[in-house]
Amino acid sequence: MKHLEIELKTLLKKEDYDHLKEQFSHIQPVLQKNYYIDTPDFKLREKRVAMRIRTFS
């Protein structure tokens, strides 16, 4: 299974957030948990790499 993830981070004014939230009000939310894993001495972080396990419910 191939999964493509695109992430966008931005700041919104409260009224823009409320409007955007309203546009998606008919969609059932999907809950997810993220677990980030690294070595005890943070070798992944040192190399600017992240390992994540994500579960959906």
C-alpha cells in the first residue's frame, strides 16, 4: 500500500478557522494516534530523521 502525505502548516485568524471548520462539518472525523520512536541517544533526531507509527480508529 502506497500512502502519500502532504502537510501544510499555516496561521489563521479565528474567523477564517471557524469558516474552514464549518466547510468540513459534514465529514466524520478520523481519530489517529502517533508514536514517535528514536534511539536512547537520539541518533535519528541527530540526523534530522523521524520514525513514526500511526494508528487510526
